[in-house]
Amino acid sequence: MAINVAPEGLNLTLTSEHEMIRQAARKFAQERVAPIAPHHDETGEFPIETVREMGQMGFMGIEIPEEYGGAGMDTIAYAIALEEISKACAAHGVVMSVNNSLYCNALLKFGTEEQKQAYLVPVASGEVVGAYSLTEPMSGSDAATMKSRAVLNEAGTHYTINGVKSWVSNAPVARYILLFTMTAPDQGHKGITAFMIDTEKPGFSRGKKEPKLGIRASATSEIHFQDYEAPLEDMLGEPGMGFKIAMTVLDAGRIGIAAQALGIAEAAYEASLIYAREREAFGGPIGRFQMIQQKIADMKTRIEATRLLLYNAALAKMRSKESGERYTTEASMAKLFASETAMWVTTQAIQIHGGMGYSKELPLERYFRDAKITEIYEGTSEIQRVVIARNELGIR
Ligand code: CAA
């Protein structure tokens, strides 16, 4: 992406590669995903076929180098593709986001060569799906308070894992899961360690599926560990490094959720534009009324501001590859603003559509339900504000 600061303002020009990925993602999303989205929303059925196709198109490991099964593109390309997919169906969006940002990213950054070959290649290439598991029934925003445990055996050859994790996106379909669990409970966040879990091994099982308000076609469930044995070579990073790994990849994840929220907001906005032009009341299109115009103007402005914050965070992540500097604040600002924009825009879109917005005959109410989760997962809006403010103030 080229950025020119001209007297008339900041001009973001996408490269031809970025334009190509937008066109490819848009075509696939509109032709293959949008038509099936209502059915999968209603039934909660996981869209296995189109997720497989996303893998074939390289969308399940966009930023992963080709040698590890990915598409070898950059974070802007990732954000663009995710925005287009989420515009058609936010549930497909989160499947893609978790696979890319939370799973593949972690292995690329922290995995050994053996771990990359075993756990990254099949997931980045879209052959199988990956998941990320931090949350527990009694540990959400306060992620360091987890109750699950991993205990090293006397011979020092493997850890035995026990406990329950909840709200694990992709878990019902994932082959591999990046798990965060406690190996030294007396050490708080410094006692958390990350492991690669193979869901086909004994000791692992899936618990109840979460009945969700939105993104219903994405699969979310509890996972249970009963004496699951993880060999030392399945530890990601060092003992006690888990919290850092979890937080580092959540920075990338929050960029993904910002792109997802942008896609949802755009879908609701574009539907509103059409409706405001076509729907007539009091002798003309409702778009003539200033109260509708105010909504349209504010929707458009917030969407464009979101896009700038999203690309700003994506560029910060790309720079961090060289500099090693964190892009935590940029990612949190993008996620916070994008998710609140998605919620606000989808609310206004329903209002513009009136009764039809409330009806299940149009996708507006789905956009509204899907938008809500973006204010909650990968750190609530309240947590994003804590992160931004702490980083600005320099205090914890
Ligand atoms: N990158 C790297 N390291 C980080 C970091 C980051 N972004 N944020 C914190 N750390 C490090 C700190 O530097 C600190 O390290 P040291 O002890 O070495 O100095 C350590 O982590 C602890 O930091 P804090 O004291 O700030 O930790 P805290 O306990 O106060 O918590 C928090 C901070 C920001 C509230 C954090 O717990 C958090 O983000 N909570 C939200 C959790 C979350 O987002 N959950 C989402 C679940 S996943 C999900 O939703 C996936 C899905 O389904 C789609």
C-alpha cells in the first residue's frame, strides 16, 4: 500500500496485489458465501465446504510464507480479504480470523521448525482448521486466573493436562488447538505455558456447544482435558511464556476482529444506501429527509475512520516485523473503534429500514446480532480502553 501525504490530505493507494486480493475475496464472498449465509445462520451448521474453499484460495494462512503452506502476503492483504469475507458472512470471517491471527501467527512467531512442519503447514494451507484456547468458565478478561493445569511427570518427558476451557472458537471442527494452561499456579501470569494440542489424542474431548446470539455458523464450544499427555516437544515457547504468547497474538487477532467489524458495518451501510434511495414515504425517497441523511453521513464517516485505524494497525504490525516493536495500542484502537462502529452502524441500519430491518426476511438483523460479538471477544471494549490508556499513561 502506498501512502501519500498531499496538501489535500492523506491518500492511501492500494497496490495492484491488494486490489487483486480484494477482487478475488469479493467475488468469492459474494458468489459462494453470501447466498448460504442465511441458511447457516438459521441452522448453526458449520459451513465446511466454503471454509475448505477459503483454504484453497489461500485465505486460511494469508500472511504465512509459502514454504509453510501460506499465501505469503502482508497484513493489509489479510485485512482486506477478511473485510470482504465478513461483509458476506461474519461467521466465515471469524473462522478465518482465528485460523490466521491467533493460530498460524503464534506458530510462525514462536514455533520451532518441527512444530511449524507438524502444526503450521496443514493449518495454513487450509487442509485442517486451527483454534486458540485461553478463556475458561471463570477466567475471561482476567486471563491470568485460569484453573486448568499442566503437570510435568517425574521423568520430565511430558505434561499431563487437566481442566475445562470455554468459548473456544473453531473448537468443534479444529484438528489442532493452541492451548494456554497453568504450569506454575503460584506464579500468576508467569506460570502460564502454551501447548499444541492434537484433538485426536486421548484425554481430549469437546464439551457443550455454545448457543450464540450471532456468528451462529461459526463453531464454538467448551473443550475438556482429562489426563491429556503433551510431550515436551509440543510446548510452544518456554515454560511460563504462555501469557506473553497469548497477548502477543491477541494483538494480531484484534486487527482481524477490526476487519471483521468493518465488513459487517459496510454490509449494513450499503443496504441502507439502497433502501434510502428506493423506499418512498411522504411523496419521495426517504433519503431526502435530513434525519436519514444524518445517519448516512455519520455511518459513512465512522466506516472510513475505521478503515484508517485498521490499515494503521496493519501497517504497524508490518513494521514490527523489522523493528520488533509492539503494535498493541494501534491494534486495540482499531478493534475498539471498529467494533463500536459495527454495533452503531447496524443499529442505525435497522432504524432506517424500519419494520423491514427487524424482519428476518432481510439480513439487517443478522448484521446487528453478528456485530455484538466484536465488542466482546478478543478483549471487550472495556479491556481495549484499559490497554490503550495503560500504554498511553505508562502505568499498569
Ligand atoms: N504483548 C506482549 N506482552 C504483553 C502484552 C502484549 N500485548 N500485554 C501484556 N503483556 C505482558 C506485560 O508486559 C507483562 O509482562 P511482564 O510481567 O514481563 O512485565 C505481562 O504480560 C502481564 O501484563 P499485565 O500486568 O498488563 O497483565 P494483566 O493481568 O493486568 O492483564 C489485560 C492485562 C490487558 C487485561 C489482559 O489480561 C487481556 O488482554 N485480557 C483480555 C483477554 C482476552 O482478550 N481474551 C480473549 C479470549 S480469546 C478470544 O476471544 C478468541 C475468540 O474466540 C475469537
